[in-house]
Amino acid sequence: GALVLLSIFVGYNSMRLAISYKKKIIDTMKLVGASRSFVRMPFLLGGMIQGFTGGLLAAGAIYGVIHAAVVLMQENILAQVLPPPEFYGAIVAISTLLGLFSTLFATRKYIKEGLS
């Protein structure tokens, strides 16, 4: 639970920095009549890509550690406790959703302030 909250917090701050960095672009988009969803979409896609990449790295690291333990210990019993492939897919999917939700929270607050 704490890791989930921490990842949302890190993603939220990351997107908040990206939004403040692109404040002039957002203001220009506001002047030409862009909708909130049009401004928000690139940030949402970026957050999902960051979450997906983080999930791939985490799943690869978990697989590598477990595989190394099985090889080093040469125990047949460890091979039986290997997680199924769905476990790694779930890690990637959850990470992508966490990236999406943290970006939604950041953009909801800060783009709403920029687009009145």
C-alpha cells in the first residue's frame, strides 16, 4: 500500500513539474481555444508510458532475481514457486494504471487552474 501511494506521489510531482515547464504552451493553447481534454491528453499519454516502462523494468528485475536464485541454489523446489507469466503482466498493467491515475490527479488540478 505504501509503495502504491509513493508511486502515485512521484508520478503526481513529475507531471506537475512537466505542466509547470510547459505553462507557456498551455497558455497559448488556451488562447486559441483548446479544450481541457486536448491539453490534458499528451500528459496522460506520457504518464501511461512512464508507468508502462517502470512496470517493464520492475517485472524484468523481479524475474531476474528469482531466476538467479533458482540457478544459484539449484533447487527444484524453487522452480515450483516461480510466479506465472500473468504475474508479470499484472505488474506492467498496474504500473501503467498508476501512471495514468497520478497524471489524472496532477492535470485535473493544475490544468484546471490554467484553463479557466
